[in-house]
Amino acid sequence: FERIAHFIMRISSILSACAAVSVATAAFSSYAKPSNHVFSIDGKAQYFAGTNTYWIGFLTNNSDVDIVMSHLAASQLKVLRVWGFNDVTSTPSSGTVWYQSFINGSDPVINTGSDGLERLDYVVQSAEAHGISLIVNFVNNWSDYGGMAAYVSYYGLSANTAWYTSSAAQAQYQKYIAAVVARYKTSKNIFAWELANEPRCSGCATSVITSWVNTTSAYIKGLDPNHMVAVGDEGFGLSGGASGDYVYSSGEGESFHDNLALSTIDFGTYHLYPSSWGENDTWAQQWIQTHADVGTALGKPVILEEYGPTNHTVDLQWQQWVLSTQTAGDMYWQYGDTLSGGQTANDGNTIYYGTTEFNTLIAPHASAMAAKAV
């Protein structure tokens, strides 16, 4: 019996070791970095397809996180963009995940506990186990999950436009950045840090956002010189559009070219929502090409970071236009899955894993991007 037990124990040890090796080899051996017009990911220059799940860091079940990561890996969706913020302005109920609080009468609190950044910890851990790269951003232009509006209310600012130049708001923003970066600065599965989701400064001179981008990206590089930094913008403010074209103008205080030209910004990001901007779906071809051209002129990669028509038959045409340019990657908005609590959020743009739409639009495109010659 002792010999049998010893044999079983040895087999168990070997299997455990194999499992450990499997997980370890999924974690990358090098940091992602620009490689001409594309990226080197885990040491290989390549194009990629990816997606967005703003909600994954708010899940409370580790198995649900693992399900998502395993499905992404199986589908060759290599880069996942997640919200690295979750700001609250009142005391949350028990069991609610939150990362930072702005409650009047109290100092801002960064929640590093089990209902706070430990949830994001597990997202990073699971990404490492499944070979997924992460883009993590630090604040939202919109009021969803707090965002700049939480700072604006707490510090008594007039509007989001004042957030960029408020010394108090920026000091707390940088404090939050430092707390997040410190947790993951050694993880090679962090693809990039991102300053914000869709930053805008309506009516501002473009110098306001560009100065903020310059200051903040330099600050992050000082904390962590190994990871890439991007803006997370929609790509507004560049030449090439028709006269009076809203998104090509600088009305939202952005200059895609000037921000990308900064030495501390490693690649360009832009989003694609023609119907929200008063454009038709075929207009997207020029939008994709124009941003690729700016990246080529500046010698930096550019990614289509969000695209999500409610009419998903349009996805295929947009994907073909991406493939026809030097766009380094694209990331559809947004990924959906079926988890322990049912289906994840559907904002009208969601394409769920395993559905006909996913199998005909998303998975084949991910394969095509992965196979595209550099």
C-alpha cells in the first residue's frame, strides 16, 4: 500500500508540476513594444485582433474571469482592454466592487482590498495564465463608473474641461495611477497603460489636452519605463476630412497628430462610431486610412481600439479595410460571454462568444490578423 501511495503521490506531483509549467509558459517573457508599424508581443512582431470588456475587473467570481480569458485565447483575440478605474461618490453597498471613492467630507480612498483592486489583480493573474495582453486605463471621460465627473464634483470644479488643469484633481489622479502601476509594473502581460477612456475637452485649445498627455505620460514613464503608454482617445482632430467634418475638427480639444507625436506616447488609438457622429458606415474607410497614414508619417503603430456598429453586418467591411492598411490591430466593442450569473452586459454592440455572429465575424478576423504578414 505504501508503494502504491508513494507512486500516486509522485504522479500527482508530476501532474502539478506540468500544470505549473503550463501556466508559467502562458505568461510572457518580454514586454510588448512598438516594432515599426506593428507591435512585438512576447517577442514576436505581429498584427493582432482584440476586444474590450470594461466589466471584467468588477466580476467577483474568479472562475468567470478565467472563462473569459480562456475563450479569448481560444479565439486568438490577443489584447483585451479593461477599465482600470471604478470611482464612487457615495458609500457602496456591501459586496460592491469599487476602486476609488470621492465622498464629500472624507479624503479620497484607493481601495486595495478584496472588493477593490484585488479584483483587478485577478484579471492580470488570469491574463498571465492564458497568454492575454491587457490595456489598462485610469479614468473615464464619461460619468460611467465615476470618471472625471467624480473628481469634478469632489473638488468643486465647473466641468470636465477644468479637470485637466486642476492641480488638486491631477494630484489625486496621479496618486491613483501610481497605486495601479505599482501593482503590475513587472507583469509582461500588461500591453500598455492608457491615460483615459475617450478624453475630450470641448471648446478647449488643443494645447490643453496635449499638455496633459505630455505631463501624464512622462509621469507614468517615470514610474514604469518598461510598458507602453497610449492616450485612449477617439482620434479626433486631424487633417483629411471634409470641410466642417466634426470629428476631423479640433472642437473637442484634441489633436491626434500632436498627441501621437509626443515621445512618451508609444502608439495611436482611435475609435469608430459613424452613426454617433452623423456619418454613414462607408465613411469609415477614410477614417481608418487617415489614422493609419498619420501613424506611418510619425513612425508609430496605430490601433482601431473600439468599433461596434449595432448592425453587425457592417463589421466585415470595416475589418477588410483594416486589413488593407498598416493598422497594427483592432479591438471590437464589445465582447460578451455567458458566466455564472448569466450573460454579460449588452449595450447593443455586444457580440457574444460562441454565437453565429462571433463565429462568422470575430473569430475568422482574429485569425486573419494573426496570419497577416508583417
